[in-house]
Amino acid sequence: MNTRRILVVDDKPTVAFFLGKTLECSNREYHVSIAHSGEEAIEIFGSTPIDLLVTDLCLPGISGLELIRHVRALSPQTRTILITAFGSEEVEAEAQRLETYRYITKPFDIGNFTRVVEGALLRTGTSQARSLTLPNTSVRSATQQLEELRRDVGAQCIFLADTQGRRLAEAGDATELEPSTLLSLLSGNLATTSALAQQISDVPVNDQCQVANLNLYAGTRYEIYSTSIGDNLFLAIVFDRQVQASRIGIVWVYTQRTIKRLYSNLRTLQTRRDVRDGLALDTVAGDGEQNGEDEPERELLDMETAITQGLIAADRNPEAASASLDTDSWPAEHEHMGDEPA
């Protein structure tokens, strides 16, 4: 079974608990962790790979937007969903700038919420059998190496991504670019190059980091280099010619050095995990398949059932408790949250 790790952040324990239990009951592959502040969430990111962050906007300490900003730096591969009862054009614009998967406002239909989560996890661009999830220590190490390469060659920004175009680490300023689209297009081009390399190269498949396949797009403003690392990763190196043009020889020399370091570090990481035989630089995001029969289908819980079963303590005001987290809508004190951004 391919476990998908979700972190739900809300300062109201009952809300966080209910959302977490709802998600786990909707899909047995979901493993949900709970945090009640942005600072607590950042601590979790420091020790646990997270596939999806679901956070409320208003939190004690740093806000949900600030948390997403931190997560973009700590774990670029993590998808994010922002929930708020206090939406505005400014908040929505900032959420879009931070590449939040979905910006949604309260109250919302719980079925729509679970579908949004499912879509976010599907859009990670990884197959269940062939995905690479880096722990945050490896992301930080990779980011440092990318920053060193960026300084050495004078690039505007550099990305480490998987072959589905999912960012794993980055360095530099990418505010004027659309990294998701850029990496998706580059990944398709590199797939063709990789297939050609396997056909004509004498280098063993499990040592493809030595294959010289530096690709260059030279436009009027941008120069973009791309090169693979093993079977399932690649680098994208972007130069803004208005600031500094590239020198291909310098780029290739320093890029080869960085590739070898990254490849070595990731191979070391692979030896510490249980991975499928024959997959180079691949790890499964979950904890592996479970033995025994499949689990039975789980039904979604509503608040009333959760209270009846003793999963959630009833509020002193029974009416308030039963209304606080209805499966069809959120309380009137929150604003509406639809399936699309408001």
C-alpha cells in the first residue's frame, strides 16, 4: 500500500481532529498528522516527509500563508491547501503566488473537501510505484549544493526535479517564471534523451549519471540547461541573459561535479530505505505494502456519529457541538468554501 502523508493544521483541536479522521476514513492510504500552530507544523516537517499540507489561514503565531512560505523552502515537493473564513483578493493572490494547490473558504461540503485532497495528491505527478520523497535533511543538503552551483556558474535559479516535473529542491530567484510548467516541459524532453542514451551508450543503466546529455534552450532572454541525474531526476539551470549570459563549458564542468555529488548523496539515502529491486534513485513515498487481506471500506464519519462513538468530546452546548462540524456544511460563523477558489 502506498501511504500518502497529510498534515492538517488548525488551532481548533476539534476541527483538526474531524478533518483528519474524515480523510483517513475516506482513503485507507492516507496517514494524517495534526498540528495546532505553524511552529508545530514546521517541527513535524523537520522529521517527517509530508505529501500534502492542509492549513487554516488564521493560526496562533505565524499565519497559514507564512507556514506555506516556510514549507515551500523546507519541502518544495509538498502540495498545499489553504482554508480560510477570512478570504480576500490579497490572500488569494498570495496563495497563488506560493503555488497553493487550492484556496478554499468556509463553510464547505465535506465531500468536496475530500475530492480536493484526492486531486492534490494525484497532481503530485508521481506514480504510486515510482516516486521519490526526500527527507527534509536531504532537501536542505540538495538546496545548498544547488546554491553553490548557481554561484559558480552565475545562474538566476536552479531546480532539482523528478521526471514528472515535480520540484524537489531549488535555489535562486524564480519569481518571474512558472516553474511547474517549465519543469513539466523539460521532463518530457529529457525522457526522449534518456531513451536515446540507453540505446546508444555503453554506460550501465544503474550508472546513468555519467551520461552526457546536457540540453540547452537559448531564447532571446532566457537560457535554460537541463540534464538528467540517474533515471528519475534532473537539473534545470536558468540564466537571465539581461543579467548574465551563460558559458556552456563552465556550466558543464560545474554541473557534472554537482551531479556526482547529488547522485552519491541520493544513492546513500536509497541504501537506508526499502525500495523495489531495479529502481535507481526511487523510493516509495509510503511504508510499503501491508500483509494480509485488504482492509474493508471505511465510511465517512459525521460529527454526531463521532460524538456518539466517543471519538470527540461533546460540547457543553449540545446544539453547538452537533453543528460545529456538520458533514454537509460548516458553521455560519465561517465563510463559504466551494470546490473552486472564491
